[in-house]
Amino acid sequence: MNRDDRLLLEKLMAAMADGDAAALFPFIEHFGTALAREVRRVLRELGRTDLLRDRDELDGLVQDAAIDLFRRAAGWDRTGALPWVWARSAIRSVVVRGIGHATVALDPDRFDLVERGPVAGGSDTPDIDYEALRARDADFELFCRAVDEVGSERDRRVFHEYLAQQANGDPSPSHTVGSQFGLTAENVRQIAKRMRDQLRRLIRVDNRYRALSERGCLAA
Amino acid sequence: MSTTMMMSAEGWATDVTRLCERLAERLAREGAPFPGAGAVALAVRGGAGVDRSTFAAQLGLDPHELALAENGALPYEQLPEAIRQLASSETRLDLDRLLGRG
């Protein structure tokens, strides 16, 4: 890191230590690449190499890591290690929270797979009988009830399909689901992010869904 | 500090709207009545890369008014004109999404 970068880093960390959230924008712009390197390292450790190529997911995790550093900035010693090295374990926790625990939200082995033929404009993979799964699995039923309370009908369908594709190991679920619903991959990622955020908010305020807080993609 | 929202050669291109949404959530948790507008005001200054008093001086604004804007105390329509102009010209900010106009 050259002297100018070092001075900028110290200035932005000082601003964040003072609670200036606006500093997050230039901080991520200038040091996001270093944060991303740390995030990728954690993803590799966790075996989530599928996410290394998902630029949108990676950016979300970089933002999460930056916001975590923002909260901790007052504790950083500028004579010590770089912030992302100093906060390595915290960033690891952020990544684990962001991608969920080792288990994923939906277990494909528990799905009823019903051959329904090709989906219009989409893949020819078997579709999932969600109603049958809801009737049989109390956890999934609770999850679906929470999903039913947030987002539009289209967003709910996109979200379910996105999670199912992820659970099936699809390396790029946003592209797959996008082609099924006539959306761009970016749209799908935004919908999935929005649904997750809304679900997390719902879980925080509605005790009926508290049990979902530890669930894969929603774990806080 | 940078005075532009453009990326440096080794910069990280982040989803500015998403970052705003996260900051808006934080402002909302703190009780701000207009968290989306507050996040937009923060993003605009963040793009300029300067502290609040410097930015207020650059735009000829009252620092107190700028603080109110950034704290989410003002609706978007009541943000200083200069802030709204800068926000409108920042293509990475999806104002409709942030202000719930979509």
C-alpha cells in the first residue's frame, strides 16, 4: 500500500470511528478489493467456491464486512495491522452469517420431485411440488408461511426457485431463475436479497417465526 | 480523499443502491422518519469523499440542515436542492427503489 492509500485509509477509518457512515462509500470504493480478497479466503475455507464467481453475492459480503468494520473502527490501531487483517475473525463471522451456515435452507433430498416437463423459456429440470412438501414438512411449512407474508407473489416464486436452485448446487442460480421468469440475473439477485432482508425483519418482530432465525440462508 | 464517485484503477465497483438500503435500514432502526432520503444524502457526500462541514461549505449549505438530511429527518423533497441534483445525476443510485416510488 502506498503512502497516499495509507493516508486515505487512516482518514476514512477515523471518519468511521467518529460514526460518519458516508465514509463507507469511499472506503468500499478504494479498499473493497482488499476486503473482497479476505471474503474470498473465507469462502474457500468454508468450501463455498460456488460463490467466488457470484460477483453480486461477493459485493454484498464486501458491504457486510465494511459495515462491520465501520462499527469496530474506533478500536482499530493505525500503527497495527490493516483493518481487514485486524478484523479477520469478525469478517469470517460476517461471511458465515451472510451465506448461512454449512447447511442450506432447503434440502433437495426432502423435495418431492415431479416431472412436469420443461418450464417455458427455462430449464428442463424437474419442478418441485411445494404443496406436498409443505404438507409433509413442518419446518418448510413455517418457512413458506413467513415467505407468504413478504413480497409480491412473483417475488415469492422467484425466491423459492432461487433457493431450490442453490440447494441443487446450481453455480449460477440467478441466471437459471432469470431465464425461467423472464428476468435478468441482476433482478433475481435483487429480489432474493430483498426477500431475505424482509424475512429477517419479519423474524425479528414476529415471534411465530423465531425458529427460522437459525435457518440456513436467514441465520442472523 | 477522493472527490469523485468514479472508481480508481484498482477500485471496487459496489452496488451503491444496496449500500444505501443497508444504511437506510440502520437509520430506520434508529427511528429516522425518512431513512431512504437520509441514505441518499449520505451517499451523495460519500461520493464527494469529504466530511460534513467541508461538504456543507462546498455547497453553501447550513451544516445543521445537512446533518438533518443525513440523519433521515427530512423527506427527499425537502433535501437541499444541491443534494437532490447530485443524487439525480448519480446513475448508480436507484432513487425510485430507495424512496419507495417504484
